[in-house]
Amino acid sequence: MRIDIATLFPDLCDTVMSESIIGRARRKECFELHCHQIRDYTLNKQRQVDDYPYGGGPGMVMNAQPIHDCCLEIIRQNEAQGLPRPHIVFMTAAGQPYTEEKARQLAQLPNLLLVCGHYEGMDERVIEELADEEISIGDYVLTGGELAALVVADSVLRLQPGVLSAPEGYQEESYWNGLLEYPQYTRPEVWQGRAVPPVLLSGHHANIEAWRAQQARERTRQRRPDLWEKYCKDRGETEKE
Ligand code: ADE
């Protein structure tokens, strides 16, 4: 998979994507990631990327032109590599809510372009012109789309072959099957007077599986009634204790 990020802070994005699990996988070439400076596509001497909003109001709005020209160059680079035109996602607080299900969909694509706004937003016309979709990572407002793009890139890339050391790892995690993850423990057996649940030391795999499934269900029911309701409905089960 190839991911491109169009941003005013390419070094920030590049640094985050060079560390830890994603950084290691990037060096192993499990995927390709490129960060692009939108400011490089300005046509004015000051390299200014934003202007006052028509109609007045606080803050500045990013101009359509540099975002557009940056995206066209990214599309050209993808096509020169024999890839299709990338799926284009604009990161905005007004987008559709991001979920693991969306991460799984995006992870199937050969290439993806994430576009980050800054300031009070972007000229709507460049979104209309280029966006396949707009995504929000939650009901709160960030100062820019970079953290949102990094959340999307991380959650999509961890699903690519070779990124995680144990591929079955992500199947058990939160949201994969609609339930929250069961609690995990490691050594020592007793810490600060708190013992590991005895079933996990029993070596009885069927009992361990049953305990974990029960914990996942119970946690979901208590912490996320919204997810629990959907889980039960999808399985045609009535709510259990
Ligand atoms: N830009 C500003 N806030 C955002 C959010 N919540 N999600 C995605 N992009 C954003």
C-alpha cells in the first residue's frame, strides 16, 4: 500500500511515521509513505497559504489552489508508479465519524491520499473538487488535520501484512468483533497485592477462552452500551448479564 499525506507540517507527520511499530514496518518496506508540503505549491512571493474568510468571522481559511496543486502532483506521482488515482480523504471535524470498520475498508485500497487542513478550515470548493470523502476522528476540534491523518494512517497501516509481528493479534482487539478487549496481565503473578485471575494460570485453554469472552462481553455492556446493543442486534441475541 502507498499512503500520501498533504500537510503544512510534513516533518511532524514524517517523524511520527518513522517511530515504533509503524517506523520499523516502513523501513522493512511493508508500505510506502510520503509527506508533502502544501506551501511548496503556493504561487505568491510570501508563500502564504491562507486568507480572510468571505463573509467575515474569526480566523483564516486555507486557499484552494495550493491544496489542489499539491494533490494533483501526488496523483501524478502515484500514476507514474503504475498505481490508480488514490482514494482522497480530507480530514475535517465535519466529516463522517472514523471507525475500525472504515479502517478495514481503507486498508484494502492500493493507495490513499490524506489531506490536512489548518486554521479555521479549507475553502469548501477544493473539498468539492477533490474529496472522495471527509473523515472526522471524533466529536472534538483539533487545530489541524495532522493528528487525525496520523490516526487514520496508523490504524490502516497496522492492518497491512508484515506490520504486526503476530497477525492474529489484531483479531482479538477492541472493535474487531464489535466487543472491547478483555483485560491482559503479565508477570509478576502478584503485584501490589493484586493477583492475576487464577484461570489464566490454569493452562486450561477452553476455560481461558471462555473467561476472556465473558470479560469482553461484560466490559462492553458496562462501558459501551452503544456497542453492546449493536453487538446483540447483529447476532440476534437478547441482552445478557
Ligand atoms: N480537523 C480538526 N478537527 C478534526 C477532527 N476531529 N477530525 C478530523 N480532522 C479534524
